[in-house]
Amino acid sequence: MRTPGLFEDWRATQVELLESCEGLDVELDAIRNRLNIGGRISAADGIALLQHPDIHAVMKLAEACKQARFGSDVHFNVNLHVNQTNICVLACRFCAFRRGLRSEDAYALDVEGYISSILPYAEFIDEVHSVGGLHPEWDVDHYRSLFSATRERFPHISIKALTAVEIRHLANLSSLSIRDTLSRLKEAGLGSIPGGGAEILADSVREIICKGKESSQEYLDIHRTAHELDIPSNCTMLFGTVENVEDRINHLIKLRELQDETSGFQCFVPYPFLPDSSRLPEAQLASGNEILRMIAVSRLMLDNIPHIKAYRMNIGDSLTELAIRCGADDIDGTVIQESIMHLAGSNASLRHGIDDLCRLIERSGCSAVKRDTTYSRFERVASPQTNIPRTLATVR
Ligand code: SF4
């Protein structure tokens, strides 16, 4: 079955475009050949790409793979982030967002508060993205009430909510299996789940940066169960803490293997650790160069995950403009409000409407395409020749 949004003959086009990449050394030429033959490269290739001195050549290969699938199209959606609570029973060392129950600036939106947060934007958005802390009292029934009220009030809005660790937390509080938890949430209106919480899928690193969070295997199992229940999900990677290059590549391999089984991941979102207000002084941090390279290598390694997102909320607009020329085909949507990355030091603009997002995409020589949450409907946003507002046309 064809994945919506992908050009039908992209594999043949990829061979053509990769062949046209000039000036590769012997090592990159061998990787290009492996991409051409099977479309899949090894963990050793991934490590070589992360360490290769010629970042431009690596970015060129990734851009060829992206162009083969989507041409110059770059996707975005019209969404709103609502973080339902910052109260959390865990205290991950990289997290600047969580608060203790008695903290002065702790908050927890009740159902009415949550609905009120959406209301001013409801007419314009088609997705609400909600993740938050692990509230000590909110179980599955609380989230069922939240989602069913949202669905009833705003039937056109798709609910993308709850990371794997939140799902595990609800399951534990409710004495339910992960499968039963997800089934009940889906029944109440949950449409898809975001990829947050993957951090690095290496338990030795998780022990240092997020002790008490779900294990690597639990993260993969929760997403597998969601896929089995026809709940699509995204996957992420937080890099630039204390991991090494092998950890980063093994992370990609684990996601690729699960995707071989389920095809349930829609999008991969790699983003760097931001240090403000966190408790991880030993973090190596990631340079702009490394961020772009990680996006490029993700495109080259993850041949079976169609979309690679440049997480604008984390890396900012300037790097996003470069990222969509080295493998990323997707950027954050309108978002409107965001706390998790901004408390950690992001200064990405929250004032982007459709026009701003289109301009950002067009500045990089790409074409803006509005998508829905599940990447199943795509509308090209026509460039305005005059002052006439932009128009949408269904493209795929
Ligand atoms: S990352 Fe999530 S689970 Fe960890 S402390 Fe922050 S809110 Fe809690």
C-alpha cells in the first residue's frame, strides 16, 4: 500500500538523484551505493556519517533522499500545543518544565480549563498537541473525560496526546494494561500519540538523565501496542546530553526495526538538549553543525519512516531553514503556545501564522504544503502574487 504523501516512484528517483551527487570520497560513495541497492544502510554506516569530515556531502545525500520522496514540498500543520499540567512525580535531569505538587507555579488544567485554552483558536486549528507531567492523581478516567469533552466540543480537532511515559503512568494508576489503557483513551477520542519521552533508547544513558522513566524496551512496547490498535505515533530523539555516537545510531536502528514490524510511526523528530534551568551540567550539548548532521543522518538511516521533522520549537527558525535543505520534510505547525522547550532556553517564535510558516519554507526555496495530523491530506498553499490571501489546493 502506498504511504500517503510519498511520490509513488520515489525509490527509482532516489537512485537517480543520489547518482547525481558529485565529489563524494570512497567512504561516502560506498554508502551511496548501498542506499542505491537496498535503500538501507548499516549501523557502521550511520556512525561513519556522523563522524565524516565533509558535512556538506552528508547533507547533499540526505537532501537527495528527501527530494526523491517529496520533491521541494515541506509540510506543516495548523495546531495548538496545550500542556495540561506541569506537576510531575518524576524529576528528569534534563527537564526545565516539571514542578512539584506544592510549587508556587505548579498548575493543572481541569477539563473546563483545557477546553478554554483551545477555544480562542478552535476555528483555525485541526490538531491539539498535549503532553505534560505525570500528575499523581490523574488516571485514565480523567483523560477519558478530557478527550471526550474535547471531541464533543471540537469534533474537527484531532487529539494528539500523551507520551509513552504518561501512558505507562496512567496504566499504573488505573491498574490497567497498556493495551487496555490505550483502547480506552482511543475510544474517548485520542487520535495519535506524539513521540516524546524516547530521549535516547539506551538504558545506561536513561539512568543518568531520566531515572525512573520508562525503559527503552517499554518505550518501544508502548508504541508497538499503539500501532497494533491503529493509533499512529511519532518518535523522537533527544541528543546532546551524555550519549555517544553509537547510542544515537542504535536509537535509530531500534526505531527502524520496530517500524519494520508495525509501520505505525509517521514521523521522526530529532532534537538537541537545551540546558536552561535543567540539572545536567555534564551535558555535551550539540552545535548547529551537529544538529543539521543528525537530521541528515536520520533521513539516510530511517528509510522506512516517511517524515523527518525539524522541530522548530527547539532549534529555532534559522536552523529550520537549513534543516529543510538537508533531509527534513516537515516543520512544526502554528503551535501558538509552548512551554517545555521555551523554559529550557528556546527562543523560537510562537507568533507564526500560516503566512509566516510559508515564508520560512519559501525562503529556503521549498514549497509549503499544509497537512493534517495523520499525514493523510495534503494541500499546497499557493504563493500570493498580490495581496490576495493564500489559497489551499489539495495535492495528494
Ligand atoms: S520530562 Fe516528563 S516525566 Fe520527566 S520530569 Fe519532565 S515532565 Fe516529568
